[in-house]
Amino acid sequence: MEEFVTTLKVRSYECDIYGHVNNAVYLQYCEAARVEFLESLGYDLQKLKEANFLLPIVRIEIDYKKPLFMNDLIEVSVKWVGRKTSSAVFEQQIRKLPDKQLAARARVTWVCTDLRGKPKPIPDILIQPVKAKYGDVPQLNNY
């Protein structure tokens, strides 16, 4: 599958006392990119609810590679790397522009649920637009 990429700028209030982006903010950058990825498929939170499913995150692993600082321009990618019946994994990278130096890498596991939080199969109305726009999402055997 091809990756989705969005560009963001580091804001002053995202930096901590050391002058670099606080580690928790990297998670916000990843979430912003995931939201934009879903929007690129025609889904926002309201449309997910109308289709009777949600995609809550159940695990995030993140490796910090390089600090980011105020006014840095970054790109954040989302790549759907695998799926099971009701769960899936995104790999995300945060890269500093213009040279695309890797600042952080994350592995994000999520589950498709109904509106009450009960797991349900990932619907074709989500899988088909991904296949059409970004390519096939492989099945995961182990994770």
C-alpha cells in the first residue's frame, strides 16, 4: 500500500522546557495525519458514526529518532500495513523537511467497533476506498 502524507509546522506551544517538541505531541501529529487519511477516503467522525462503526486505537509503539524544534516543517505519513478481521495496523513516520530526516516512527494498532465499543469486522465501505486510492492492505497472520 502507498502511504498517505500530510505536512505540518511545529508550533511554539508544542515545545517543552528543553526547547524541543514534547514527546506526547508526536502522538498528536500521528493522530492529525490519521484523521486526514480517513478524510481522504471520505470519512470524518460523523460519517463513521453514521456507518455504525468507530476505529479506536488500542496500542501505539513509538520510537523517537531526532528532536524537532519550533517552526520545523514536518511531514507525517500513514501506511496501512496489515489487517485481521476487526483489527489493523498503521505504520507512521514523522520526517523533518526538507531532507526528510526521520524524527519518529510509530506502529498503531486499532480495532473496528460498533458504536457501543463491541468489535466488528472492518467494513468493505472502508477497505474498498483504501484499495482504490492507496493499494491493497495485506492480511496479518501474527502480531
